[in-house]
Amino acid sequence: MPQLGFVLQWVVKAFAVVLAITILNFFLIRLAPGDPAVVMAGEAGAADQQFLDQVRRDFGLDQPLAVQLATYVKNVLTLDLGQSFRTGRPVTDMIFERLPATLLLTGTAYVFALIVGPLLGAIAAMRPRSVFDSLLMVVALVFYATPIFWVGLLLILVFSVQLGWLPPFGMQSMIPVKGAVAGTLDVIKHLILPAVTLGLFYIAVYVRLTRASMLETATLDYVKTARAKGLPEWRVATAHILRTALIPIITFAGLQAGHLVGGAIVVETVFAWPGIGRLAFDALFQRDYNLLLGVFLISALMVVFFNMVTDLVLRIADPRIAGRA
């Protein structure tokens, strides 16, 4: 019952947050320079005033801003995200066509970072100030400070251009691969570079966070008591230190899961990955307001959902959190 009450409270808060984000995004998009009618007129090769007025009437851009906002919010509440200015297709269909590719990329990068990062951080914490620890901290700092797009381009130059081991762009080969197994392997080959590029930044964060958390936890009294009882060091590290040190890692992992889509925009653009990040990038240059707002809304829903899941996991991992809530 306490968990059910917590979920209900979160649903109410989430609705208010998403509604506020929807309104804020609407105004931010409208404040951006450029007119979608002019962009579409340029693509159609008809820039006369009559054509521009017709486009604005078709998409409701001639209405006052308050009317446009009220119409958009009403449509969102009825799960209608409108139509793309450029293609005329429903925004919902366009997003859900691209969403599986983004979830595949971000999910792979997330699992990769969540496994490798804490593992390396734990090993470094068990051997503080060693050569391995110092080298790992330097490497982690380099990947944390290096822009994601630069890492992606470097990996393409090394593993695609120079070595020819992996494909440099896309999700599938240009020539269709026959067979389910061969098709799956083809997607995996295309997935490796973008997933590693996106995951390396978060691995660097997990390494430093896990190391710092474990070193801090190792100084607590109950850990000293466990060592005094003669428990093996591996048992102390796994059962006593790591369990407590996982609390901040779980918190960051939940925040990261929601924000991976933001990082995926850059990675999908570099690797021409057909996800919603690339869709948002193209919509930005085409001034496709409805499509941009739809991508932002889906991203906000993902952030809110993963934050709720994180809070639930933290309440299970540390009952003291539920007691203070």
C-alpha cells in the first residue's frame, strides 16, 4: 500500500511536470528564428505571399499564439500530436517508427555502461593509489572531458576507415542481408560503434562515482567491524561496502536512463542512426514545430518515467528512504 500511494503521488506530479514542459517547449520553439511556411515554400519553389498565407492557414500558424497553445495542449491531452509540417504524416506515427532504433541504441549503451563502469570502479577502489587505479582515473577523465561527437568520429576513423572492421554509419547494410540470423548480426555490427561512443562517457562517470562511493563507505564503522571479525576482503567489499555504495550509483543510473535520448541526438547524427534523435535534428533545420514538440514530449515522458522507477528502486534498496518520505 505505501508503494501504491507513492506511485499515485508520482502520477499526479508527473502529469503537472509534463504539462508544464509541454507549455514551455511550445513557447521555446516559437521563439526560435525561422518560419516553417518560408521553409516549405522554399522546398516547393513557390515563395509568393499567397502560397505562404495558404500554408499558414493549413497548419494554423495564422492564429494568435494563445489559440495555437490551447489547441496544441488540447490535442496532447487527447494523445494527438498533430501532423508534420513537412511530410503531412501524423507525428505519433513518425516517432514510433523511429523509437525502436533509439531504444536499441540507448538500451545497449546503458547496459554496457552500467556493467563496465561500476565493475572497473570497484576494482580501482579495492586497489587505491595503485598504478591501475591512477591509469584508470586518467582514462576516465579523458573520456568524460572529450565531446561525444569527437569520440564517435575517432572510432569511425580507426575501426571503419583504417581497419575496416565495422560499418561507419546506418543501422543496416545498404544491400539487404537475407536471413533472420544474418540480419541480426548485421544490425549488431552497425550498433557497436554508436553504442560504445554513447556508453564511454557514462562509463567514465560510473568509474569515478563507484570508486569515490566505495572509498567513502570503507571508512564507516560497520565495515571496520566486519574486517575485525576476520571476514575475507572480497566478502567485505561485496557484501558490506558495495551494497551501500550502490545507492548513489542507482540514483545516477536512473537519471542517466532518462537523459540518454539527449546524448543519442549527437550520436545518431554522427553515425546516421535512424532514431528519434536524428529525427529531431532534421526537424530542427526544417522548422517542423509539431515534430519537434512531439520528440520533446516523448523525451520528457521517458525522463519522468525513469525518475519514478529510480525512486521505487531506491525505496526497495534502502528502506530508510521510504521511512523519510
